[in-house]
Amino acid sequence: MAVKDPPSVATVDGNGAAHPAEYGAKDRQDDAQARGHARRAIWKQFAASAAVQCFHLMTGVCMAYSSSLIPALEAADSDIPVTRHQSAWLASTFVLAVPVGSTLSLCLNDVLGRLMLVKTVSIPYCIGWSLIATATSFEQLVIGRLCTGVAIGMAHSPSLLFITEVATKNIRGGLTAVATALASMGIVGCYVMGAYMDWRTHAWALCAVPALPLLLQTVFATESPVWLRARGRTEAGAKASQYYYNDPDMVLSGPSASAKGGNSIWHVSRLLFTNPLGYKPLILVFAMFVIQQVVGVYITIYYAVTFFQETGSTIDAYMATILIGVVRFIGCTTVSLVMTKFGRRTLMLLSSVGQTVFMTMSGYATMCILQEPGSVSSMWVVAGLLGYIALGCLGWQTIPWSMMAELFPHEVRSLAQPFNSSMAHILMFAMLQVYPILNDLVGGAAGIQYLFAAVSALSAVFVFVFLPETRGRTLPEIEDYFRNNVTFLTEKARRRAARRAVAQAALTAKTPSTPPV
């Protein structure tokens, strides 16, 4: 008769349940291994998506370069003298070219692939800076700025699609904010170089910026599994899925409408402009971008040095600009953490109110200094602008861009994102063109600061009435909001009515029926 092995000594897990020792150890080992695989997969998704987002370093330097270029060209010893009207064109031609690049990306996105298209934009980017560095005329400077704008526009849509198709939902929101933080890092770097370099040397130095994104993308990223499968490259798609998710069959979403080819782009256009799930968020995002421009968050980037010089502050304009750039970088880096804890409406309301208070304070200090120099410390101007920038990072600078990626259904997202990006940059171009005229119209630096403060106050009303809350909501819930509501207040009324109906039904169910007499 065979002798049975003695039973294993039982172990007790954290929940108080007993398991055989060898099985408990094996389960724990398997769980630890599964968690390790999951962490590595998340890290690969984050690293790849962040590497693709690194092109926003190029966006930041392109945005900030005009702040040091314009004062240099307006100086008496400039080798390419420009008028104030021409200065406005140098600031704004970059953003005018971004929609052109976005249109090109619609044509190339599904031909080259998301990752390859983002890498390719380094070519027109470097051509643009080379033209600027060797410029002998105002026209050559404008062409160089146009080339850099086309490059940035070409990269914006594929980078967003790459994140949508590669990153899981628990890290996607933070990655959107990483883009703004990287752009802010580029702005700070450009401000520092502009303070110490000649504008031509500065332009040559900026040619080297794509080296870092290209290196990181080569090391950490491979092409989107969704795009590879849409192009019929099933084996390559399986390898990409294995790399990102440790599962060769896993994909996060189906191919975008544009990836399916044919005439689907017309179908997507019809959905975007005629379906409430398309045109309602489209109008909302457009209104947010209009307000974003008029509250002045981008004026303080493109005209940073000139803006400070006009306040009458005795603090060096270049040093103050660098300080503002550092605050913007810290704010945009922090907002990715804050967005996971607070709703979009809360942050936007805080941003509107804070910008109103701080810009009013800075405007009053500027008015006093211009009327009577030395009557108020210049630190009040700087403190007000720093507060305005910090609160702007919490809301109006970052959240309109992140909500653009949250509000639209999958069916229209491939068209809605480049369309909204183009509209945002056209509005930015218009504001940069109008700013010098507007500055004169309202009476100078103090008047423009009061205008930004007034619009910030009105923006709080817009947020309170119209802006939906997207934090913690699934895409079907967001679609249901736009299907049934025009404003956030109507949704609140619907919810109150639903709660009253539920309470009334519960009360009716508890009330005993009156017996017949």
C-alpha cells in the first residue's frame, strides 16, 4: 500500500483564508509576476507616448522665439529693421502656418504612420530655422517662421492619435498635460538663450532641438498597433501589441475612420457638423479657444519681453520673462497631477477667478508706475503677472487642449482634433495680429491688463453655465450629456428632476394603500 505524502502546512493569507503552503507561494509568485508585467507594459506605453510628445519642445521654442527676436529687430542697430506691423507678422506667421501643417497631416497620417510622421517633421523644422539664421530680409524671416509652423502643425494630430491608440485610459489624461509641460520647458529654454545669444546664433542652436525627441522615439517607441493592422500589416501589429501590452492580440480601439480609406472622410464630416454629438462639443471647444486667446495667455508668450518693457517696470525684461517661463513650466507640470484629483470645472473656475484678481493687481501697479514712476514697486507688476500665469496654467492654458481630446466620439475624433487645432491657431494668429492695435486702443499696458482681467471674469460665467465635467466620466456618459443638454445648468436641472422622481417613487412605494370602505 502506497504511503501518501503528508499534507502541506496551511498558510493564512491577508484575508484570513487558509491555503496549502506550496500553492500559496506559487499564487503569490504568479501575482507578483503579473503585476511586474503590467507595470512594464504601462511604463512602455508611457515612455513611448512621452517620447512622441517630446516634439512639443520644438513647439515651445517656436512660440517663444519671437519674444527675443522682435526687440532685437526693432533696435536702432538692427541689420534687418522692422516696423511694428512687421513685428506682428513675425510673431503670428508661425501660428498661421500650423493649420497648413494640420491639413498636410490629414493626407499623410495614414500613409506614413503616426510615429514616422512625427519624426519626419524635423525636416521642415530645421529648414525653417536655417532660413531664419541666414536671413537677409524680412521676407526670408517670414518664410522661415512659416516652415517651422508647418512642421509643428504636421506633428500635432499624429501625436494625439498615437496616444489615443497606444496608451491605456488610466495614463492618457496625464500624457495630454505632459505636452503642455514640455512646451513650457521649450519656452523657458528659448527665453534663456534669447537673453544671452544673438538672434542668429539662437536660431542655429534651435536647429539641434529635434535631436532629443528623435533619440527618445527611436529608443522607446514603435509604431501604433492600430495603424499597423489598418494597413494590413498584421504580423507587425502583433509585435507592437506584444511590446506595449504583453499581448499580441490586444488593441485599444479600431482604426480611425480616415484609416479605413474610401469616402469615409465625408461621412466623418457629416457626423461632425450635423450630429449633436459632433457639433455641440465642436462649438463648445471653439468658444473655449476664443476665450483662451482674449484672456491673454498666449500674448504673454509671444510678446513677453515687449509686454514687460511697456509696463514701465524697472526689472530687467529678459530676466522677468525667464522667471515667468519657469513659473509656467512648474504650473503646467503640476497640473497633470492636479487634474487627477479635481474636476475640470473646478480648475477652470479657479483659473478664471485667479487670473482676474492677479491681472487686476498687475494692471493697477502698472498704471501707478506709468503715471508716477517710483510710486509703486515694480515687484507688484511681476507678482501679479506671475500669479496670473500660475492660475492660467491650472485652467485656460491647458484644459481646453485636454478637453479637445475628451469630448468627441471615436467616429469623428480623427477629423475633430486637427480641425479644432487649426481653428485654435487661426484664432491665435488673429489675436497676435490685433494685439498691437488693441494695445493702442485701450491706452497701453495698463489698459490691456484690465481688459484681460475683465475677460477672465466673464470666462468664469461661461465655465459656470456651459462647461461640462468630464473627470471620472466614460465616453458614453459624455455622449449622453451632449445628446440631452445644451448647458451644464440644464443637466443639473435634469438630475434634480430625476432625483425628485426617484424620491417620489420610493415614497409612493412605502405609503400603504388606503383600504376600501
